Amino acid sequence: MADAAQAVTVKLLGRTGCPLGYMIRDFLHRSDVSFEWIELKSDEAARELAGVTGVSDNRLPLGIFQDGSRLEHPTIRQLSEKLGWVHDVRRSEYDLAIYGGGPAGLSAAVYGASEGLTTVLVERSAIGGQAGSSSKIENYLGFPDGVSGAELAQRARDQACKFGAEILIGREGARGEFLPGKGVGYLTDGTKIVARSTICATGVQYRRLGIENEERFLGAGVYYGAGASEASLCGNEDVYIVGGGNSAGQAAMHFSRSANSVTIVVRGASLRSTLSQYLVDRIESSRNIRVAPDSSVTALDGDPVLRSITVMNKRTGRSEVLPTRWLFVCIGGDPHTDWAEKVGIMRDPEGYLMTGPDLLRADRPPANWPLSRGPYFLETSMPGVFAAGDVRHGSVKRCASAVGEGAMAVTLVHRYLANG
């Protein structure tokens, strides 16, 4: 599957400011699929290059593949099918089902499959999770020159598949049922996955700014995450990034190579308390990156795409309207755990899954815990259901930590399957 993905070159034609076009570019980039973006700037170009009536034709964006086939206005699911990544489940029951294809889920798939567990991984979008959108991860062990999130995810996917793990792309869980010794996951396309154990590694969804017009400009000037797929389109433009974490810092460094200027808008007084020191040093030495401390974005304006943002400095109370077509929001996220509440799995007030010692009160497990033993370290309040990575209460929000938790969760799965 990975080799086929690398061999496929997709020509993607459309107009800048199209939300679906951005979604496809982001998916292809994070999936490590080589593609060429061809911007259609006029009706004449649309007719000549894409064979459509104009830039507003509802058949755009258009994907053209090496075999000459075309996908008009494709969904992510259709692209996944074209790339050969969609198949039916191959077993009626698995030892281990993993939900989420970020670093924690991929790690669990590698260790589960390599240690003899029949393993299936379900990912709703692109493999790699939020880490997959990072232009470069430089503090991950064994990569002194750094590695892109997409490349790291691709290597992990290849590794998991080599050991026999099944990976289902473009699938999303709808609901779950957990019976003694067995979990059943129902996907939105009707697929049913039965497994003796489950690892939830669904990560977090990007947090929104919560201001007017945000939804209107989504994919048309406002983007969530590091946006590595868009860097080549920002040449000589002024780019704004909201957030003070490592993902924001890496995004700033990535965009600075092509953009006219990059401004990091951060609520705090500086980046030093939230950013790794090596990134702080690089940002401070960059000629075209500036930091706007004590600030937040309060308004968005434009038609039909983003044209300007308003930034307010909370210390001075002064607001400034700044022209831009590019705003990237990297302010953390909220966990994907609505399903857990429905099946009675305990969460903390922010929605993260509680596990192991965090479930205990006066050294006793929750009242509905059915076993004589206490929960294992990464086990949720439902026996046989484990959590790993960003979705877990108290986790360290680092790629290496997520990978470690994925591997540790598999060890505890073995213990659960052997002893209950």
C-alpha cells in the first residue's frame, strides 16, 4: 500500500480559497502522497486545463491521476479508494482493535501485530494524527536532522503493515458496545469490528478561536494545525500563526522559508514558557518571524476568502487590523471522547479518558468496576479498553510519549488477554 502511494502522482486543479481543495491537499500531504497543485486563476484556465466551464464549476477541485483517470470534486473516502487504501475487514474477530492512527495508535499497531496479536487500526482521516501535519519533528529520538510528521507516519504505517496489521483509512467510529471479554465497534459506513481488547488513541480535535466568521473562512484563509501543505502557496505573503506550542513554532519556521513575514500571535508574555528552547532560539534569530505577545485574534474579515484579521493586545487594549490571506490556528485541542460518555467510560472534566491510578479513590476502583483486580496503568474504567496518547488524562503531549504509551498499552493488553 505504501509503495503504491509513493508511486502515485496526483495533479490537483482548483482555485485557492476552496475549503475542499485545502482538505484534499492536507490529506495528500499528511499521507505522504506526491501531488502537484495547479491553481486555476481564470475561467479560461479552468476550461483549458481542467475541461470545465470556469473556476466556479462544481466539478472542481479535480484530481487527475497517472493512469489518466479523473476524480471530480472528490471526497477523502473516494481518494482513499483510488489510492487503494479502502478494503473490508478481513476477520470476524480480532485480538486488538485500535482507534486512531496518530503516533500512539501506530505504535500500538506495530507492537501488537509484531507480537502476534491479530490487529486492526481504524483512522478517520490521514495516518499520523496532528503529528502528521508537522513540517519537521526535530526532538524525536534517532532523527538528529529531524523528520516530517508525514514521513514518520508513513514509515510507521509500512512497519505495521509488514507485521500484518490491518489499517482502515477514511473510517470513523459511530458507537461502541462493550461486553465481558469483547468489544464491538460500529463504523459510520456500517462496518462492524469485533475485538477482544481495544486501545483508544483518537487524540484531540483542533480547538477553535470561537470568534465570528470562523466557520465561514475555514479552508478559505483560516486553517487549523501546522498547515505544512500550504507553505508553498504562501510565497511573498504575510502569514499569521496563533499559538505558543511546538507545533506553532515549527510551523513558523516552515513558513518563514517562503513567506514575506510570519507573525506568531500568543496570549502569554513570551514563547519561553511553552516552546522548546531550540525553537525559541531559531525564532529569535530569524529575520522574518516576529512574535506578538499578550495578544489574540478578535475578528476576521473578507469576501469570499479571508482578507484581514484584527489582533488585540490585552496589555495595551489596542487593536490593529492586519491584511492577510493566511491564518493558522495551533492552540491545542479537545479530546475525541463523546463515544466514551455514552458507554459509561469515565472522563475528566475536560473530556480526557481516565486510566489506571487516576480512577482510584481511596485506593479503590470505581463503583462499577467488575473485577477483583484494579485497573491496569493505561486501562480505562471499562476492563479491556485502554487509552494511549493525547486522548488520555495526564498524558505528556509529545510524539515520543505517545509512541511509548502505544507500546506500553500493548503490553497491558497481553496481560489482560492472559489473565482478564
